[in-house]
Amino acid sequence: MASKSNGFDDMVELPQITEKDIEENLRVRLKKEVIYTYIGRVLIAVNPFKVLKIYGSDAVDFYRGGEEADDMGTPKIDDRATRCTTAQMPADILDGRRRSIQKETSSETGMFKNIKGPKPPHLYALTNTMYQNMMMEHENQCVIISGESGAGKTVSAKHIMNFISKASGKGSAKVENIKDIIIQSNPLLEAFGNAKTTRNNNSSRFSRVVTLNQNERNYHVFYQLLAGCAKENRTDVGIEVTKPETYYYLNQTGVYTVDGTNDTDDYHDLIKAMTVVGFDLQTQGTILKLVSAILHLGNVQFKEESNVAVPINDDLLTMPAKLLSVNKDLLKEKLVSTVMEARWGGKVEITKKTNNAEQAQFARDALAKALYSQVFDYLVRSINEAMSKEKDEMSIGVLDIYGFEIFENNQFEQFAINFVNEKLQQIFIELTLKTEQEEYVQEGIPWQEVKYFNNKTVCELIESKKLRAVVASNKDFSRYFRAQSNYFTITHYAGNVDYEAKGFCEKNKDILSNDMVVLMRSSEDAFVKDLFPVVANPDSGGGRRGGAKSNTAGAKIKSQAAALITKIMSCTPHYVRCIKPTESKKPLDWDDQRVLHQIQYLGLKENIRVRRAGFAFRRQFELVVRRYGIVSPEVNNCWTGDPAEGCKLVMRDSGIDPSRWKIGKTKLFLKEPNT
């Protein structure tokens, strides 16, 4: 179907726009090891499951040099401008979830020297556009990398940040240090934020620590510590036994290694990353001690004697108490009992209730998860502080977030992950389909409406406080939600997902009691003490943390998603849509039906139709006159008249076919960005 052996670089040019034609174009390109394809300004990236020699220094030089305008429609910046504004380069971390940048396979083969004409689609081209736009238009940029788990989002984020680091040139010592922090923060956050799943050996995770799904591992850092910690340091961090099968939080699935991963080497990378970010040896040791403490906590098991929880082996409390620098007997007390608070008539009555074995296990797991969460949040804060500047300047945000998931058993973790993906899909629809069509109407540009699936109703459904009541009162909602006795189904943009209801409430609460927080605040280790907020009323042991209003995991996720959307909406967005062509993970393998499903739920066909029918490039008159006035003798960067008239003069003298552009009420519209 393609007019050339490698298929179409931009699928807006496809002769026929069907999902099968899109799939065939992507398949032809993958077989030729061409993994990037455009839909206008949206980049489609197919995971090849092999290392390709299309990155590295000469690829960076190729995509930031060459022609006067790159494929994405951005004129090349004068090198003098780049040099004098290098200090504005540093990219910020969105939601703290950045990934490590490993050594890239270089493209030092001269392959780019033989390319003539338009530059082929590439992640570097999109990144160059963001960087140039930030410099020239002084606007914050962001790139939203989306796709299901295992589609290649994290690797794409690594390549983007690598390009920015190299293309920005050498700056002051402080700028170079910030670049190093950006690069090295990734193996650090990847160690604490990623884990092996059945679909992805390096998957960004939400939740975990205390329970694992079949054929999966816990977070990488646990295995890295056991494999890489030197003998002479093991006693200090409490690692006497290095076999992961010894620890309950790791031995639930029998999976301890990952193909192609060396946990020992990754541990050394982790230590290097912590050093570059600015953690001294004492802080590094304390962080590793807390990781070890979590492992030892998991080994504390309980039995019941007269319906009261009793540790099966008291000695197993010794190590976690030592690593946390708290009293062993107090730690035991907080696990096997709960302080309850009753209020009435302005009076407060405090009572202590004994826990059964299940409740004691829940308290143990709550402490383990709280410790891990607080450590992760500390890492993110520290990285952001290390990159902080005296004043806010322009930034590039790289959003690599956990991908959409549909498993045989879907629980609260998948619900949270899929909710965030649903919100990001809504933003994509809003900014690339809905807003684009509305803008044509507002600007008075002739336009034929394109129908598309709007998932706004699904987002509202998930965010509603009382699902059953809302569904019963709204027919639109009932199309996307179905409840059964032990599970419920939501019709997401990516398909129907059955969620197991069991355990939802417990996982959503995830609240650490105040008396356990008081125990952590009593730690003789200042680092551990500072990880937990001050409790407003220490006597209210059964209450919430800090005496504050209850904040469930779901509420926190919803709040963070809203903040993320606000951040995105304040930037000029760019999009990378990642596709996973196979579940086999074999190089260049292809599954027609899997790809077709992704093409469908990503809305690629609708995206092509909108771009094909409309105008891919649009800019306000003032920006056009300022950036391109040099092409018109009458304007030539000194125009003081009406911006719309100046824009018309620029277009008249540009020689571009008038049928390829339109003048709106406030903006210029162009059919192709590279004109």
C-alpha cells in the first residue's frame, strides 16, 4: 500500500485512512527497522525490542543542524542565541517519575550523512522542536509519552533527555552539574519506582512493596541492594543474608532475576547516582538501611493466641527495630495493638484494642508501605531541590507515566494506573481533536467536523464519589460501568477492564495510625524522624496522621492527577504515542490484532483525519511577523502596523501557494508545518 519501500513518513499522506492501512504502514516500517512515524506533529514510536543504531552524537548533530527549518516546522536557531541562553535549558521533573538514561548505542556510522531532503521522523526531531520553541518563543514545553505497559515510554524519555543534554551545548559549571543531576536522577528513581511485571521487565509501578502478582518482582532496589552491597558494608545496612528468597516481600512469586539485567551493576549505578544528586555517605547509608528494614519487617509473622496476635518469632523484630532506631518492645506493641479514640459531647476517650493476626499483619504492611513512600518522596524532593534555581525560567517537562494495564486479575493498582491514563487520554482528545476543531470555528476557517470518541464521561464516572448512585441516575454512565457481586467493569478508552472488588477499600485507605507515627518520631535517627510529619495530637492514636483530614490513596491520586493536568495545560504540549507490537518481546515481531487494537483506542485514525482535513501549523499574527518578517522587504523585523496585515505581507512574499494557508481572526493557518 505504501508508495515507497519504507512506507509513509507522515501518515497524513496515506492514500486511504483505515485502521488496517495504518497498521500496514507501521508494520512495513518496523520490518525495515524504521520505528518512528508522524501524524502531523504527533510522533508514533513502535517498540522494536532491539537496540537500533539511530541515536548518539551524530544523530543529535543531524537533528539539530542541517536545513533552515526542521521537519516539525521550527526554523534553525542561530548558534549565538543558543550559547547565550544555555542556562535556560534544564528540564523539570513532572510528578517526579523520571527514568534512568543509560548508555545509548551510538549512530557513529555516518548513516545520517547520506540522507538528503526532509529529515526522517525521529524522537530527536520532536525534541529539537521543543527545545527551539522554548528558546525562541519563551514558552514552557512538555512532551506526553503515552502507550500501554511495555510500549517503550521509558526508553523514549531517556532518549529525549539525552538529546537535550547534548544539544544544549556546554554551559557554566552549575548548568553542567544540573545536567548531570538530570541524567543521574533517573537510575535512582528507576531503582525505587520500577519493577518487573509480566508485560515489561522495567515497568513504572504504582503501589507494590508488600504484595506481588504472579511472575512479577518487587521494586528493583531490593534486589540491587542484596546483589550489590559489598561484604564490608552489609552489617551496617542490616543485610546478613543476601538471598532474595529469604524475604517474604520478595519470595511470594519465586521470581528473583530479570533477563538482561545485572542487579549488581545496577546497584553500583544507584550509588553513583545518589552521589551525583548530592547525598552524602551517611544519608546514602540511612536510605539503604530503610530499604533493608522494610525487608526485615516483612519477615515478622503472627499467630493467634486467644484471638490476640503474637509474633511467631520475637527475635525477627530485633533487626527492623535496630535499623529504624526505635525501641523493639514499642514496635511490637504498635503491631499487635491499636489505640482507639472515641469522641462525644466534647469529650475524648482513649482505649487500646488488641489486634488479631490479620490486623497485626495489616499494621506491619502499612508501616512498610509508609516507610517506602516517605523515602521515595524524599528522593523526589531532594532531586528537585538539587536542580532548583534562583528564579523560574523556561522548562521542558518530560512525562513518562505508567502505561494502561489490562491483566487477568485487575486490582486497585490497575484502577489507579488506568485512571491516570484515562485523564491523559482526555487531555490528548481536548488538545488535538476537540480544541482543534473548535479553533477552526472560532477563527472562521472553513471546516468539516470529524467524529471521535470523547472519554470525558468515563473520567467523570471514575472521579464520582458514589459510583452506584451516579450510574443509576445517569444513563450515559451506565454505558461505561457494570457491577457484579465480586467485581465491576469499566469501559475505558482502551477497552473493558474487570476489576476485582476485594481489597479495594483496604488498599485505598493505606493509613498509618498516629501511634505508629509517634513511634517513628521517637526514632534516635534524625533522618527517620524527619520522614514523618509532626502529630498534632499524639494521644489520638487511632486517628489520622498529623490529626489532619483523612486522605485516602484514591484522593491523593486524584489530586496529583489534577495537578499534573494543570501543569500540562500551562505548557505547549507535544505527543509521543508508543505502540507495543507484540507480547513475545522478540525483536521486530508483529501481532496484527494487538497493533490494530492500540491504533483503535489511541484514536490514530481520527487523529489523521483531523490533521488531513485541517491545518497542521498555526501561529498568532504577532509571532509570525516577529519570527518570519525577514522574508518580506516591507516587514523585515521592523513592522509596527496591524499584525494581521504584516502577516499577509509575509505570506505574500514567501511564495507559498495561497491554497496552502488561511488567515483567521487572530492566527495564520498552514497546511504543512515544513512550509
